[in-house]
Amino acid sequence: MAKTTLDLPDWTATVEIVVVDGGISERSNNERSKKKNEESGKENEESKKDEESKKENEESKKENEESKKENEESKKENEESKKENEESKKENEESKKENEESKKENEESKKDEESKKENEESKKENEESGKRNR
């Protein structure tokens, strides 16, 4: 059995020459190295993808945190708006009551004016009747 090493610019190969049944067989570790390199390349690609996925997950996590903060702020604003609306509703109810009271007062005042006119007319009639009776 003889071994020889070939040094080429980009790679190194070891070749074994084995005599089998009077013939010569050549085995190369190039195929094994090539397979190992391919497997290593696949692992590197997977590792790269894992890193990219990890970065994307971190970015997504940050975006989710920002969105969560925005949602909390929006929730607070909505609560404040709700309180303001409740206050406005109360004020409107009070104003409505005041308007109803004012309306009643105006109706009473109108009735008083009518009664005053009737009294004036009745007074005039009484005076005229009194003049006639004299």
C-alpha cells in the first residue's frame, strides 16, 4: 500500500492506492471532505437563518412593546374622554332641568299676565257698571 499527498492551490487531497485481487483501487478522501464541507455549509446556513430569525423576533418583541405602550396610552385617553363625557352628560341634565323650570316660570308669568289683563278688564267693567248704577 502506498500513500501520496497532492497539494493543489485550493485544496489538499490524500490518495490511497490499494492493491486488491491483483488490481489497483484508488480511494480519495476528497469525497468525504466534500460531504463534510457540504454538511458544514448547511449547518452554517441554518445557523445564519437562526440568527436572522432571532433578530426578527427581537424586533417583533420591541414592536409589540411599543404597541402595548400605545394601547395603554390610548386606554388612558379613552378613560379620560369617558369621564369628560359623563361630566358633560350631567351638565346637560342639569341644564335641561333648569330649562324646564324656566319654561314653567314663563308659563306661570304668562298666566299671571293674562290674569292681570282679565282683572284690568273686570275692573273697567265694574267701573262702567258703577257709573251706570249712579
